[in-house]
Amino acid sequence: MLKEELLKKIIAEKDITIAVAESCTGGMLGGLITSISGSSKIFKGGVISYSNDIKINVLKVDEQIINDFGAVSEECAKAMALNVREIFDVDYSISITGIAGPDGGSIEKPVGTVWMACVDEFGVETFLSNFKGNRDDIRNSAVSLAIQVLYNKIFEM
Amino acid sequence: MLKEELLKKIIAEKDITIAVAESCTGGMLGGLITSISGSSKIFKGGVISYSNDIKINVLKVDEQIINDFGAVSEECAKAMALNVREIFDVDYSISITGIAGPDGGSIEKPVGTVWMACVDEFGVETFLSNFKGNRDDIRNSAVSLAIQVLYNKIFEM
């Protein structure tokens, strides 16, 4: 299904609340969710934590996590999703943190490396991707996967 | 100039920090800013305060403002921009709150009504628009205007 169709199914069938924590996508995921009329039924909002400062001071990610593992890491994605779920008091949360390029890549974490975490009442699940393409491609791929991850989590697939 | 060109000029020429507070655009403004490589130089992030609950509990907008004037009001736009500037500790902030439709309009505030506020160290400026078109048109118009407002404020035009 197209990502818009997945969102429409969530909105039509589920009585839940969702929040997002976005780094490399900068708000695109929230922008896509709210492109669907009726999204206010489920979407409360999110934090665009583009700088590490905001990850630490607004999203309350432990500074030690970023020092030890980096902002693009499973640990940071987990903390972002867990914390936004708590701060926004929602049922489901999803985080995205990655390297959209063209700069910022390394051998260990090349451009296209994206970590996500999705949280519900039962716990947290994480996802590592290595997307191909340019900055736009990588960010669009991340948003599409995030919608699929949310859908699968919400419909328990 | 195209909005991407305005953003590139800001990034290239100014040593400043920016944050956003988005309601009806749901993250699109942050998404657009971060579509430009190098935006991390100026953009710290933002709050997507799609629900009133998040405007009040995360952005710390006084509940009385929303009760008295509504979420789509000059007063709410002002509070959103002032508060995100303080919480994110940035030089410039901009807020967007409006009715993207197709539902939610009224005679006093028809679909397309959008309030924005832009804040710098000298104070707050507000903007009321009545955009035409469908949900996508209205949201895209709001994002384009927000970029122009930011540019004018930053370059003192």
C-alpha cells in the first residue's frame, strides 16, 4: 500500500494517539501524517530535534548516549522515541535519526545510515537502514519506512 | 526568489539559530528548511504542536489564550513563537497556526485562515493570511510565506 493509504487506514480504524521525534527528516514525517485530513484524530505532534542540543535539552536524551554512541545510533533512536512518547503522553511514538548527506558520513556510518525506534506500551523496537540515493531520496525513504513501521506496530503485523 | 534560494542565502550569509513551532503545517516548514544541505548550521529544530494539548503542555501556551481566542489566533501564534524561541534558545523563531481544511472552518475563521508570528531579540511580529485552495495548497502557501517572513526578518527588509 502507498504510505498515504496506510495512514488513512490507521486514522479510520484506530482510536490511538501518535507522536514523532525527527532528526534527519526535520519534520517531514509529521508533515506527511498531517497531509491527511482527519489526522488530528490520532496525531498530537512531535519534536524536531535537529541539533544535538535539542535532543538533550528538549527531548531529554542523556548526553552520555550521544557522547558514547553518537546521535545516529540505536541508543539515541530509542531514547528519542521513549522520551517523546512520555513527554507527549501518547500510545505510539516513532523516532528517526540518520545521515542524509551529502556530508556527515563516515566508514562506520556512511551517508544513508538511518536508525528508527518505535514504541508502544509493550516496549521499543529498533530498525537500521542503509538507504541509497541523494539527500532527498534518503529522507523520503526514511519517512516511507517510518509510516510502514508505525502501521505494522499499530496493526500488530 | 524561490523559497529554497531564500533558505540558501540565510544559511550562507548568517550566523544565527532558528526554531519553528508548527500546527497546521505539521512539520512541513522544518522539513523544507532541512531539505537544504547545511541547514544544521542555523536550524536547531522545533515543536510540532498539532493538538491543543501539546500547545499547552509542551509549548507552554497559556490555556486561557486558547480558551479565549482559539488556537488559530494572533495571541496563540505569538505565544507559540515566543515560547519556542525560549525553550529552544535560538535567535529567531516562527510559528504557524491555521485552518487547512477541509473541515474546521467557520464564518469568523474560514478554511485558509492562518496566523504566523516571527520573533527576534527586538520583539514579535504577526501575520494574518487567508489562503485559497485545497488543504495542500493552503499548507504549501503557509510554508512559503513563513520562509519569506523569516528571510525578511533576518535580512531586516
